[in-house]
Amino acid sequence: MFHEFWNYGIVGRAIAQKHISASTLNIRDCALDKHRVTDDRPYGGGCGMVMKPEPLARAIREAKQQAPSSATILLTPQGRPFNQETARSFAREDGFILVCGRYEGIDERIFYDLVDHEVSIGDYILTGGELAAMIVIEAVTRLIPGVLGGEDSAELDSFSGDLLEHAHFTRPPDFEGQQVPKVLLSGNHREIEKWRFETSVVRTFLKRPDLMENRALTRQEVELLKEWCSRIERIVQAQSACGTDSPSGRQQKRRDHCFGGDKPGSA
Ligand code: 4GS
């Protein structure tokens, strides 16, 4: 699974340019018996198999020898949820050893001495930790200085601040009758920045309100939300003044997707 991964895209280039180094150890190669068995039936019965401790311990010790200052992280749904903050903290470390489990689980005694942290990429069950490890490696690699080649796009992406990214457009200016917002063609950088900030704030509010509920908002964010509040209030008041089923509401054909929903007053 990792052969393609180490050679592909940003991770492949980061390795080729020596921004990072990476290698894989196959736990099966650390099983010393003839059939290279890494799993066994669970004590106490039940379905599913458990990873045997000896090959896993041998693999982790071998990895620790190759990367002595690295913490050992087991990918498991029981771990701490992986997010951009975790990615940033991993990017500051010297390195890490990611342990990818298979089967129902691993023998509990591995945890006592050999695993430092447990990390989960989400609340769902995979058949192996490999894809989870790749997700962690990708998210961390693109934060290593130099990997994204000069431009600061890692910093500007979603979650670098506490807002989702603004809407993006490229050519053509007319795609199947949908126009690029005029402000982006205006060349007015102050206005463009303002528009981008507005799309960020509003789509964060619409798509991921949890990202705003759990932190202190900036003054600009509060100002913007207040402005939208009063716009919405004006619309609601106008509606209740002249009845709720006005034909003009039904005439609007296209939605403005930039904000993750309809932008009041944009029709
Ligand atoms: C995850 C996860 C995972 C759990 C591995 C069952 C095979 C599997 N790993 N985040 N045994 N979610 N691991 O589902 O990290």
C-alpha cells in the first residue's frame, strides 16, 4: 500500500527533495515462525483475531532503533481525534512511528511500554490502520517548511485560521451561464480581500457553526455577522409586511453558492 504513496504527489516530492524521510516496516517480516503468523485467536473467545504481541513488539523496537527520538503512535478509533492542530504539533516533532493495526485489535500488553499515543482519524472502522497513517503523513508533510514550495498556501487553507476557506473561481468568467463575481475581476485588492473574508465567515457560519461557537470571534467577524443579522431582519420584516408568498421570491433562478447558501440581497 505504501509503495505508491511514498512516490506520489506532495509526499513523493517531499521525500525526493529530502524535506522528509520515510520508510515502512512490514510486521509480517518480524514474525519468526515459518508461516509468518501475526494474529491469533482471542483469549476468552469471541470472533475476530488479535495481533500477536511478539512480531508487533519486534517491529516497533526495530523502528525505534531507526528513529530513536520518535514517539510511537498507534492509529485506532480509540485514539485522540486527529485534526489540524495535531498535524501542526506532529510537524514540529523530529519524527514519529505510526503503528497500523489489522484485525479486531492488538494485544493489550503492547500498550504498556511500546505505544506513546493513540490517534484516531475519525469515528468509523477501517480494516487496517494504513490509510489512517497516510492521512496523518499527508497532513503533516504539507506543513513542513519548504514542502509546498515557497507560497504560503498551507497557512491560508481551511483551518489554518479558524474559518473555512473563501470561495474560489478561475477561468472562464462564464461557466454554463454562471458568472464569476464581479468584485474578483475588479482588480481592487481591498475589496477582494473583504469579499473573501465575508465568504469565509458566512460559509463557516452556515456549514460549520461549531467552529465559531467554541472560540472567541474577532471584532471583524462579529461586525460581519451583525451586518448579516440586520440584513436578514430587514428581509423578514419586509416579508411580514407584505405577506410571505411574494412571487419575487419564487422568481430567483440561480442560487449564489459562494457562501454555502443564498446570500441575502445578492439576487
Ligand atoms: C482507525 C481509525 C481504524 C480499527 C484498524 C480496527 C483495524 C482499524 N485508525 N482511525 N482494526 N478510525 N483502525 O479504524 O485510526
